[in-house]
Amino acid sequence: MTLAELNSMDRDRFVEAIGWVFEHSPWVAERAWAHKPFPSRKALHAAMVVEVERAHPVAQLALLCAHPDLGTRASISPASKGEQAGAGLDRLTSEEFERLHRLNSAYRNQFGFPFLYAVKGSTKYDILQALERRLAASPEEELREALRQVYRIAEYRLRDAVQ
């Protein structure tokens, strides 16, 4: 769709069109709609980020928790599935899958939300290294980093969805 089409939509159609950009969190698009019209895709993304930043910490945590564990073999959204496949997470060896599963569990236990990483342009090796490195972060540092990664994921998705 084009940015002009998006700008002409009522709230419900707008949310239907891009509510998926922030994983299972259409409230972000719903709140960003009030910032229309958007002069650029970058402005749209910035408005969405502002709404996440303004959100209550409980809503931010729910947004983080709406994302799947990387490399999961469970049912995930089409956007996540495509992104993970692009990074090779759908082709892990048994050993790599076990390592990723173990690290994901340790991360979730330590921080209370899944490890988030904007995988576009990365390899499974990049992701595993980042996961190991980020396990050493403080809870505050990791919350900020997880949100930054979510913003990057949303930016990539908007680039693919909005002309």
C-alpha cells in the first residue's frame, strides 16, 4: 500500500492495514493513527515508536512478550516466520537448535521476556553470538535494547508494507 492510502484510512482500516507491524500489538497502530497525516514512512515509524515509549511499562512488557522465541518450532506470525527463515533459523542443526533453546530459556528466565533481535541481514551465528553477549546485560540495559530491536523489526516491516 502507499503512504497516501494509509493516510486516507479511518482508524479501523489503518489498524487492520498495519496493526501487525508491532507483533500482536495493534494498539500501537491505533494510537499512532492520531498523528496522521504522515509525510513519510519514517514519520509513521517515529509516531509508532513515540506511542510505545509513552505506553505504561506493563504494555511495553506485553509488547515484548508478544514476540516468539527466535528459532521456535511453534506456530508464529507470518512476518516472524519469514524474518527468521531469512536468517537461517528454520535450518538449524539439532545442536544449534538445542543451544538456541537453552540460551532463549536462560534469557527469558533472567529478563522475563523473549530475546529480541531484528534478524534481517543477520545469520544464525550473529544471532547466537548476540544472545550470549546480551545475557550479561543489566535488566535496565536489556529492556532498552529489546525495545530498540522491536523498533528495528517494525521499521523493516513498514519498509516492506508501505510504499
